Amino acid sequence: MSQMKKGKQTFIVEIIEHQKSTWQGQVHWIQENKKVSFRSVMELLYLINSAITFESDSDQKETDMTEEK
């Protein structure tokens, strides 16, 4: 079961290109000082969602946003 992280989270979205009716760019997660590239709006939303949710298990799974800098 996923749960939200406590407190506000801030992201800066940099749109580098717009191709095939979607965005490509980078999202920077301010609180964790992590930056990840994305290839579509859907991927951007997935990355942000993975950053603000976590697994409630004792073995927390790492998400895409938490893996890269």
C-alpha cells in the first residue's frame, strides 16, 4: 500500500522539447536535490507520483525518481 510523504514537495519542470504532441525535458525535485529526464507528460506525472509516494512495507522499493540525480 502506498502512502504520501509528509510535508510539501517542490518540483521544477524544464520543458526542453515538444514533439509528437507531448513534452520532453527534466524534472528537478528540490527537497531531495534530484534531477530526472522524462520523455512524455505521462512519464513526468509518473516520476512526480513516485517521488511523493512510498511503499508502507519495511522493505521500501526505490522508485524511478529516487534512483537518479
